[in-house]
Amino acid sequence: MKMLAVTSCPSGVAHTYMAAEALENAAKEKGWNVKVETQGSYGIENRIELEEVRDADFVLLTKDIAIKEEGRFTGKPIIRVGVADAVKKAPQIIEQIEKKLKK
């Protein structure tokens, strides 16, 4: 499974990075290939490139503020979660995604 994610929060500080770490760890626990781009106070970091989008099974985006350059993900299944949920419930989110993808 190849997952891409973009995290961002209104202040662009702690939650952006905490969500990125939580999602990455939860996905890796499942053995998934994962890349997380952060859009925080330092701008876009760990940028997701178009060739990575082509190979991804889905994209997870936090929904608290608009994601920059979201058009890159057109045509891919997109899952949106709140950044606080990503921080607190990443394993459960990944579990739900896995169940939906198996159907």
C-alpha cells in the first residue's frame, strides 16, 4: 500500500508536525509505504512530487485549512481528516482506511 499525506493546521506549528509523525508511524506499523508532506510555518517540507502521486493508492489530507497545490492529487482517492484526529487517532484512521480499501 502506498499512502501519501499532507498535514497542515491553522497555526502551522505543532499540530502539523505531530499529525505527520503520527500518521507516518501508524502507516509504517501496517507495513505501508508512506510519505507525508507538511505545510506549516516553514512552508512546504518533504514535498510530494507528481511521480509519487502517480504511484500512490490514495492521499490523506488534513482538512482544517486549505492544502496548497491540492490539484496535484486530482484523480486519486482522497481521504480528509481533522488534524487533531490525525494526532490523537492515527492508528484508528489507518485501520479504517485499510478496511475500506479491502471492500
